Amino acid sequence: MHLARFNPVRFAHLPTPFEPLPGLTEHLVRPGGGGPALWIKRDDCTGLAGGGNKTRKLEYLLGDALANDADTLVTQGAVQSNHVRQTAAAAAKFGMKCQIILEERTGSTAVDYTRSGNVLLDHLLGAKIRSVPGGTDMNQKLAEVAAEVSDAGGRPYVIPGGGSNSIGALGYVECALELVAQANETGLEIDRIVTATGSAGTHAGLVAGLAVMGADIPVLGIGVRAPKDAQEANVYKLARETAALLGHEERVTRDMVVADCDYVGAGYGLIDDAVIEALKTIARTDAILLDPVYTGKAMKGLLALSAKGAFDGETVVFLHTGGAQGLFGYQGELEGKLS
């Protein structure tokens, strides 16, 4: 795949580490035997203002923005958005302005949630922040802010939530290539990849990349927001669009897109005891810090499915999409539950 023709700009720390999880693998051995052999792809280590999966997407999105002579990045996300933090960092790195819209999606008014974690970093990085109520039409709001930037003489480049369009998803086509190369170098046969699936770009990019190269590795997305049918439809559509950019739309088939949305809990950004237990477990088995919104729920699902024998005998790679900065936005909910 000739990804260089899409003119990405390079600032991510790549390749990210690919490591075994011996502690968690041992922890998941069930009485009488059974359980997966776990590895982790450390996309929390991509380097941009704390790293995370959006950094890969932003390499392609920034390349497109600069090619279009943009001077202002405009994007949106929930209050504790990892994507927004990384977009603000990319803008600062390239001397651009950044306008961000934060949706009060969870309804939380706790000071740690509204002022700490990613929000603190957004301010530190110099982004202009606007807050809107939960349920706002975020695409319309993006268009309004972009129009304001244009009216003021700026040159806006709009990035959808999560950086999840076909250009951004190319970052995870590249990740698929990188991961398969690392597995080959290690002599490891991967049976399954497990990752959080939300705005769909990471999941779709992986599916498209693996399909186009013919790697035949299934990807299981653990949903963090939408119901299963809607999530799979979103991922499938974007995976096809991404593969189409590479000239091979037909290689992505509907059966390649699988999401398990049974672990969302009460809703997006709302955590429960099982999420907290997942955060504690991997921190104490392998010193890995997850986030409460995405990877925490993905790990909640992985632990529950493993306990049911879903991955027995498999080599499973957990794709860590980053976001530990968001832990500090949930201090009140985590305090007293981590002992």
C-alpha cells in the first residue's frame, strides 16, 4: 500500500511498542485451564502531548490541512475528549490556531471532570474552547464555527469527532501494516485484535488495512457508546470508504465488522464498578494505565468475555488507544474504589 501519496506529516513516535501481557494472561487462566495469551499494541505511546490513537489519524489529517493551506483546526468531542487534546497539540506543533467544541455529553458538573484531565491540557495547549449542552448537533456546530473563522479571515480545516473520516482512518491502515510486521518479526500468529470502538475511525482503519493486505485477522470492537447495529453500520461504511481510497473497496466485507456493545453500561463516558475493576486489574498485573471511557470499557469487555471462555487458546492483541490523561477527570468517582 502506497500511503505516502496521501502526504502525511510525520510527528508520531512510531512504531509503537508491541509487548506481551504476562501478568494479565496468568490472571485470566480459568480454573481447570483455558484462557487467551495476551499481547498489547501500545498506541498510548504515540508521543503527541501524551499520545493516543488520534495521533496516527492526525498525521494524515494535518497533511491534508496543510495541503489546503489551512491555518485553523476546528474539531469537537466530549468534555474529556482525548481527540480534542491531541488536535490542540497538533495545531500548536504546526503553528496553527485551534477552535474546539466540547459537548457536555455525560451531564457531569464535577470540577475534576470539567476542569482537570484533558480539559486542563486543552487550555495549556492554547486552544479556544466552546462548551455546548449534550445533544447538540455537533456537525452543525462545527460548520458554524468554521464559518466564523472564515468570516474573520481565517482558513479553517474541519476535523470530525475522533478524526474519524476516511483520511483519518488511513492512520489505522498504517497501524495494521505496522502490527502485522511486528508480529512477523516476533514470530507470532495473531488470532484476534480487540479494541475500543466509538467514532469508528480506528476500528474501520484496522479492518480496511487488514482486508486490503489480505491478513485475515479478525477485529473485535468493544463498543463505548452506540448500539451494536448502529456501530457496526458506521464502522462498515467507513471501512469501505477507506479501502476505496486505496482502490480496493470490494475487499471489505460486512462479516469483517464485529462490535460487541454489551459493555457500554449506563452510557458514553459513564463508568461503573466493572470498568474500575478493569482499570485496577491491568494496572496491577502489568503496570498499564487505561482510560475510563474507551480502553477501560474495552478491557471490561475483554475480561468478561475471557471469563466466559470466548478466547480460549487464542493469541489476542489488545490495541491500547491511550487516554490515561482522562483518569484525572474521574478522580471523584475513582476515589475510595481503588483500594
